[in-house]
Amino acid sequence: MSPEEKTLVQTVRTFVDKKVKPVVWELEAENTYPEQLIDEMKDMGIFGLLIDEPYSPGRVSATAFAMVTEQLARGWMSLAGAMGGHSVVSYLIGQFGTDDQKQRYLPQMATGELRSSMALTEPGGGSDLQAMRTVARRDGDEWVVTGSKTWITNARRAGMTGLLCKTDPNAQPAHTGVSILLAEKAPGFQVSRDLPKLGYRGIETCELVFDDYRVTNENLLGGTPGRGFAQMMRALEVGRIQVAARAVGLARAAFEEAVTYAQEREAFGRQIWRHQSVGNYLAEMATSLHAARALTLIAASNFDSGKRSDLEAGAAKLFATEMCVDVCLKAMRVHGGYGYSKEFNVERYFRDAPLLLIGEGTNEIQKNVIARQVVERRQLWE
């Protein structure tokens, strides 16, 4: 990272230690939207990290983006989620948007004045994006959208949604009939309800319903229909790096709590880390964390080089999220009965971790992506 990027990461780390950790327990327990913390993230420029000049002070590398995400997730995974989908949509507009779309959206997105959500998943579709039923039909200079989406983070507070939909339901192959609409709230666009969740609290996750919702052709990403699937697949590479970094940050928090507790707690006259069973947990957790972080940074470096990185991003997401669930469970076991108590943070980490197995494409989908790339490339590196 550049010196400026290192300073940014350190600034976010300080923010997490001084501003997030003292209040996260209460916010999470009451499922309260962290308005003040989000405002401070805006001030730090976190919502513009993937936006190029002149629309922001300058885009950071994927490595710096991952490191910032790790720090936020170390404090509270919901904060990393608040900037995740928004960052992917800002990347989409920056890479594929028309000049008008860039000028219209990116300056406000960079400051966080305009926040966005990303709408891919449907109630009956899950990870099978080509099977989506949300359809936009052309009506003069407008697209008329009908359908629904679910598990949409930031949807209630977002001013614009990157909406993946079918603009040609009869296209063969199916992915050539998929487009992305930059959907602003208007009649026909309803945020129907907030989903109750095991973890990932404080940040809303919603269902969206589109009932004859109209949006102009100026809001078709890139101006040409049928390119949305390829556009989204490229953007999901950075999205999966972000999820992997979230997993590293969350697991790191659980690991740090476990190490501290293992030194404070005594059993049979010794600190519990000196008992082999607990010491082995710490050793396994540390090793897995190192490996997951390395995979995430390799994926970020590959992305920065401009190369196709679906294998690397998928592998990082797969390994890091599975690692995170395992580390959070081991942290609970190190804490013993206290790990099951809401008075200790590890209980929250354990509830937050499973979402990462599913978000940005399930881990089962990641294995399919990796397998295809392994066969295509016939080698993992040069």
C-alpha cells in the first residue's frame, strides 16, 4: 500500500478502537441503526474508496480496500456491510457507466451523501442469477419493472439501487438478456419489509417489490442492454474480496478475545492457554487466520493488476468465511460457558459469522467457480 493508504487503514483502526467498540454492544443488542458511526465513516471517505478521480479524492487499491474492510469488521461486521454493496455499485458505475451516469451519481456516492444498495437475490432464485424473474420491458424511453428481490442490505436508506433484471427474457443464452438498472425510489418501488436476522444487526436487510416501476433508459447501466450479467460478475470479484476481508476481520476479533481470555482465565492452577487442548485451539486459529488473510491479499493484488480474478476472489471468499465460522466457534469454546453469554463479544461474533458463508454467492457456488477456473487455466499460478 501507499503511505496514504497505510494512514487511512490506521485511521480506521483508531476509529474502531475508540468509537466503535465502546458502543457496539448496545447498538447491536437493540438493533439500532448506527447513524453517528456511518456519518464518521462518510467523513473518512470510506464510501468513496472505489471511486476514481475527479469524482472522489482518489480510488484506493483493492488491497487497501480489503484492509479497511478488515478493520471495520473487527469492530462490527455490520459497518463493513454498510459500505460493501455501496462500494460494488460505485465500482459498477465507475467501470461501466456512461459519462452522464458517472457525473450524476459518483460525486454524491463518494461522500456518502447518496448511498446505494445492490439487488441481485430473489425469493425463489438464490444464487441462480440467470433464473431471475424480475423483468424490465421497454416502453418508449422507459423500462417498466415487475418482480421482487430479497436480502438487500441498505435498501431502506439507499437512495439508489443497482438492480439486476431481465430486459430480454427470451435471450439465448439467458445471461445475454440481463441488464443492470440504476433504480431510484419512485412509485412502484416498494421496500416491503425488514427481514429478522440471527446476526448482522443494526443494518437493515430488506425485501423489495417492483410493481410497474418505471425508470428511464438513461438509468440503464452503460446505455446498452444485455451486458448486466458480465458487468456484475466482474464487480462480484471485488465484492467477494470484501466479504473475505470481512471474514478475516471478524475472525481476528474473535481470536484476539480468545487469546486475552486464555491468559486471564485459570484452571487447575494454570492459565488455560497452557493446557494443551486450549493452546491447540489458539495455534489452529492463528494459522488459519494467517492463511485466510494471505489468500485475501493475493486476490486483491490480482484484481489490482487488471487480471481476471474470479478464481482468486472465490478461493479467498470460500476459505476465509469457512475459517471465520470455525474460529468464532473455537473462540466460544475457549471461553467455555461464558462464550454462550451475551455479556461476552464472542457470542455476537458467532451469530454474525454464518452470514458470510452465504453472502456474495454461497460457498457452494464458489466451489463451482473455482472448479471451472481450475479446468480452464490448468494451473493455479505461473
